[in-house]
Amino acid sequence: MTLEGHQLLYSGKVRELYAPLHADGSVDTSRLLLVASDRVSAYDHILDTPIPDKGAVLTQLSLWWFDQLADLAPHHVESTDVPEQVAGRAVYVRRLTMLPVECVARAYLTGGGLAEYAATGTVSGVPLPSGLVDGSRLPEPVFTPSTKAPVGQHDEPISVDEVARLVGPGLADRLRGLTVEILARGNDIAAGRGILIADTKVEFGVDPAAVPLGGDGEPQWSRVDPDAVEIVLADEVLTPDSSRFWRAEDWTPGRPQTSYDKQVLRDWLTSPASGWDRAGDAPPPALPEAVLELTRARYVEAYEALTGHTFTPTR
Ligand code: ATP
Ligand code: MG
């Protein structure tokens, strides 16, 4: 998508990143426009059919969380006064130097965490009690970082020691503390509203001026004072795209949990009605109107349940 007065920097699976241009056409290097599309993924495919309002719902939800978490970490949002074309689903943010770690925390055991636990009794090297099953709540949230893989590759889990090698022990410690606190706060708030946040991924950055660059132009994290530097919460936070949301009343450890947002869509895709073979090479078919509407309703429901606000489309 082209956007007047902006230069497209990057197009991800779900979001686009633009640099605003100054009046003279030069790039404003201090800010970014982060745009959420209505695209949705399921079973590692981006579906052809967008979910109406999804980008706006997730953008508004992130904004609400940034406020709820403001005492834990400063956030990157500068303004929601964005071009009409992307109204409601974009924000202007401080352009940061991003820490090269996907900061994941888990409050419940499932997915990759469950696989590691089954093999070793640990997650990210942290020993856990025996007898936990798919969906068990962990005694306390655990930091399970991963690499930031280049486009098209999967993020790989890394140990806390590896994070320390990447950014230094002081910063690694702060990232772990912040990530775990954010998930714990998220669950404190969500629990009273019928939602469990099983796990989440957050990303942090710092002011570019605070990070010396090496001869290769790469940030030298080990030269940053970990106690003095301001660590800013960036990207999106505690959304269904960055987290696993479960409906609290359906939570039953010992089996896979129902995902709050995508269950309708996944159920249809794997039903005979879709005619789609998950194991085959063909991309998933277009979604019928009813599945679209139900999926949209799930996103809106999550937003409204969490925030207590009514979602008003900006379209
Ligand atoms: P995927 O499509 O798998 O999600 P992705 O995470 O690389 O890939 P997006 O989430 O669409 O892609 O893009 C957001 C990108 O913007 C990420 O690379 C993120 O690190 C970066 N980012 C987010 N906030 C900021 C910020 N304030 N300053 C600089 N970069 C940021
Ligand atoms: Mg992302």
C-alpha cells in the first residue's frame, strides 16, 4: 500500500512499517508509522480473506494495554493522529533501536514450552514441578526468549545465557524482569474479565543515541549501561496476535485449549465443509461470510471484555 508522505520500509505478514517524510521529501528518522492490516494467519498460512476491523481492534487493544502497563515500562506510541487511509489501525511511534530478542513469557504450559517440558522437565532451562500437562498453570510466569528470525524463518528458542551473550547480563536481566511483570499484570487484569493469557511476546527498544555502533554498524549492546538506559516497550502488546488468549470458563488442563480468536476459523478450515487439506500444498480457501463474521466478533469480544469499552469501527 502506498501512503502519501510516507516511505514503505517493511511489509510483514500482518503489519506494515512506514517512515514519515519531511516536507522537503527527506526521511524523518525519529518516527515510524506502524500499520496493522486486517490480514490473519492460520496454520502458518496468511489467509486470502481479511477479517474486517481486525487491524483496528488490535491497534486499539495495544493502546489500551500500553496505558495499563505505563508504570512498568514507558511505551513507544507518540500519536494516534494518523492519515485517514489507516485511521484507527495505525500509530506513530518513536523509532527505536530494537533489542535483538523476542521476549516471551509463559504463564501456562502449551506449545513449544510443553514440548520442552515433556523432554526435559524444564522450560528455557527453568525446572518445573512434575506432573504438569497441556494447559497447566505454571507456579509463576517463566521467561522463554527466542531469536528474532529474519523474514520467512521461524524464531528459535534461546536460553537466558544466550540472551546475556547478545545484550549483556544486565540488560538480559531487565528484559526478563519486564517481560514476566507484563504478563503477570496482564493476567491480573484479564482474569477478572474472563480471559487467560497463556503466553505472550513483547519487544523492547532503546533510544538510538544510547547505543554505540561498532565498525560493522551493528549495535554494541555490551557497551550500554544496563542500569541507566531507558527500556521502551515497543511493537504491539498483549494482543491475540502476540499472545495466546484462552476463554477462562473453558480452561481444562490436560487437553489443547480453545483459542479465543481463531478457533472458529480453524474449526472451519479443518472441517469437510472447507474442502481443504491441511497437509497438502494448496493454500486455504476463501472464508465464507459466516466464518468471517464470527471471527470478527471474537476479536471485538476480546477487546470489549478486556477494556470495558465498546468497539466503534473507524471505517
Ligand atoms: P511478522 O510478520 O512475523 O510479525 P515481524 O514481527 O518482523 O514479522 P511486524 O510485526 O509486522 O513484523 O513488524 C513490526 C516490526 O517493527 C518488527 O520488526 C519490530 O521489531 C519493529 N518495531 C516495532 N516497534 C518499533 C519501534 N518503535 N522502533 C523500531 N522498530 C520497531
Ligand atoms: Mg511481529
